Amino acid sequence: MNVRFHKIAGLLMALCIAFAALPATSHAIGEAGTFYVAPEFGIYGTGQKAVNSIMTFGANGGYFIMDGLSIGVEALAYSFDVRKIDRTGPVTNAIYTVASHDGYSSNPWAFGANALIRYYPIHTDKAAFFVGTGIGGLFSADRIPYWENGGRGNYANPTLPVDVGFSVNLTQNVAFELVGRYQRIGFDSHGLDAWGGHGGIRITF
């Protein structure tokens, strides 16, 4: 896991340096007609015992269709710190019966994407505050969670993020972005409530 973390962190750092080296153009945050890209790293806790924590790596980007309103997408890799809940005997549901330890991985990875919409009630050439939401999904080779509410989780889960964040300009087209997020992972009884956030460097074009 540490090797993968260092590789992904190195890639994100290289992207930030490359974007920061672009010719500077002065853009107010939230200005209509501008694009932005933001490599990001996040960490979350959950409201359920099945997962201790979640780390995310990826990037989001968007386009301001009007002043203070953007639409965009986000692509993420997820690393789950899963807690195995030991059980005696086989686990049975309406479809199949499996041994209690089948398919368990302490750190399963998943990949997903969200479509995002963000509204910026405060946006200037120096800083901005925004709220947002979206819809998406994540996919994994392992069931997430391993066990929750009397059954095993799913290989594919819908996701619903709700964001509150701010951006502060560091240069004319590079800003630091910090986002607090609640994200629902899975809409059934085996789903997770993830609480945390992510930070990144936003580059505006």
C-alpha cells in the first residue's frame, strides 16, 4: 500500500508542477467561461464499524457555465481500511452461501467517478467559498464492505457526495483548495456514510 501511495503522490505532484508552469493568466475564481483542474488527496472516517477509514487519490475538473456555477467530473482511486467481523459458520443470504473468511481483503482498492455541480455564493480574484453535490459510483474487485447489517457488501456501489469548500489563490491561476465532504457509498442497508474531506491544488485556465 505504501508503494502505491508514493507512486500516486508522485504523479499528483508532477501534475501540479506541470500545470503551475503554464503561462500565467489572471482569472477570478468562479468566472464564467473558465476551466479548472485540481489533483486531490482525501481521507475519511465512516459511520459504520465495517470500515475504519478510506483514503482517496485523484483529480476533479470543471467548467463555469456562468459566474459562480460550475459543472464537472471527478475521478478517484479509493483505498479502504476494512474491518473483518468474525462469524461462526457460513454466511447465508437469499442467493448464496459462503465461508466466513471468503474474499476478505484488509485493504481493498476501488475506482470511481462523480459528476459534480458546485455553487459559489462568494467568489473573488483572491478566494471563493462553495457548496456542491453530485452523483457517481465506485467499482472494486472485492465486496465493500466485507460485512454490514447481516450481509456482505457489493462490488459496485453508487456514490452521493455533498461538499462544502473554499479555494484561495496562490498565484494568478493556481489556488489551494480544501473541501469537507459527506459521501454516501451504496444506497442499500450495506452502504457506508463517509465523513472527511480532501485537499488539492486548483489550476484555472
